[in-house]
Amino acid sequence: MNPFIDQLSDTVSKARTLEELTRPLLEMLEAVTGLESAFLTSVDEAKGVQHIVYAHNSRNLQIPEDRSLQWNDSPCKRAQDDSVVFTNQVLARWPDLQVAQEIGLQTYAGVPVRTSDGGLYGTLCAVDGEARPHRPHTEQALRLFAHLIAQQAEREQLIRQLVAANDQLAAAASTDQLTGLPNRRALMATLTRMLAYGQRQQASVLIAFIDLDGFKAVNDRHGHDVGDQLLIAMAERLQRALRAEDIAARLGGDEFILAGMGSPSGGADPVTQGGWTDRIAEATRGRFALPGATLDYPGASVGVVTVAPGAVQDAQEALRLADQAMYRIKQARKSV
């Protein structure tokens, strides 16, 4: 058994994934059991489905990977129900098993693969189309390999869960929880990339600073819930006003930012900037049918700047210029 132990030790130490661990274990399982095919399955008990994940076939019997079958119609399920680890009389023992009849299955050896909490991951099996004798160490190898596979499967599941949780945290850290738009943090990162791209390509960047005039009065008159609904509705309208390459973000409070690439020549384009400004301003005006109130909103103050390549040091300075443009619009609206 020393060469076997050496091979097993080498496999376990080098395997980085479930596949890298399982495939050589299946080959070793064939050698230990003397059976012609070995395979690992996963089982979804809720859906009643068994799926063949990896298989190794050395002779006539071919177990296909990626095949699924009903769990209740599986030899693996029958073996578990009957507490059978090995039988060389499959067709006689379970004559109603259609899949066994289809492939001419005679010998079966297998154990469940269970996670540390006792949950069923799947099964580890070896089979043959002939009635083969029971070999020493068959059950020992099956249980050892199943344990190793379960550990690796749990590690990979944990890694997937950690990655998913990290993605969720990253999304939460860069998303405004009320409107679903990118927040200030995400905006600054994106705007920094846009300005850098504009400088490399000698293209300008358009930035619109949007402030909802009269928002405090909406909160005071209708309550903060209606105010929140107005912010949500405004975010949706601004998103619809975007060009495909533009972004919208909530800076905070009642302030929003829209940004997009401007003229490829790097200079100001009054036609593009003017059209962009009008479309954004128009999106903020009109009737808002909100839960709890219907508002006829006269529109936000929208200040737009065209930032030429290299004209600002960073995204913060670009936002300051857009803020100043918005403030001039706000003052002009007050004087009318």
C-alpha cells in the first residue's frame, strides 16, 4: 500500500480545487475496487435530482459526466436506503431500477459524501457491468476519499460564500441605499477614471451638478417619507435621461451628479453641452405621482461644465467647478 499512500498524499497536497482532488481519487478508487468506472455526484434532495460531476471510465461501461437523473431512481439512493456499501447483484437486488437495466449495471460500491454538518453533498461510487468480487480496502478507500472530497467541497463553498459576501459589501459600500444609484465614493472613483481617460484620449468630460430646489419645503409639508420617494423618483428620471455612456450618482442629500464623455476634440461643445443640460433639466420637471402625495415640481437647478483634458487636478476639483455652475443657475432662478 505504500505507493498508494504516496500517491494519495501527493494528490491531496497538490490539489487546489475539487476537480484537481477528485479526478486522481477516482482513478485510485478504480484501482482499489477493481471496478471499471468511478464517479462523484452531487445531490439536490429538494429537487430530487442527482448530477454526475466527475467520472473516470477505464473499460466498457461509460458513465457520462454532466448527466442528471432522478434521485429516487438512482442506485446510489437505493444503496443508501438499504445501508449497502457493496453489492455485485445490482439487477437482482433492485430489478426495477431502469438506469441499471439500461447500462447493464451489476456491481456497485458507494458511500454518501456528507459535509461536516451532516448534509448530503452527493455520492462517491464505483461500478462495473460484470459481477466483480468484493476487494479488501474498498469501503475504507470509499469513506476516506468521500471525507477528503467533502472537506474540499466545503472549502470551495465557503470561499464562494466569502466572495459573494465581499461582493455584496463592496456593492453596499458603493451604492446609495435609498435610490440604488452609485454613491459619492463610487462617483469619485468613476469620475477619476473618466478624467484620466479623457486626458489620454484628449477628450472632454461633461459633469452636471443637480440640486433639488425646494426639497426642504417638500419634507416640511409632506414628511420625510414623501421626500424620500421624490428622491427615488428623481433618480429614476435622471437615469432615463442618460446617454448610454453616462453615469448618474447621488452625491448626498438632494444633490445628484451626472457625468459623461464630451467632445473628442477636447474642447467645449456648446451644442452637446446645451442639449445635455436641457435634457437633464427637463427630466427634473413635471408631475411626480408619489405614494402619499402628488407633486408638480418646477425643476432642479442644473449646472453643467465641460472639463477639458488636464484642466483640473482631480475629481474633487471637477465637482467644485460643476457645483459653482449649479450655484449660478440657482441664483439666476431666484432673481426671476
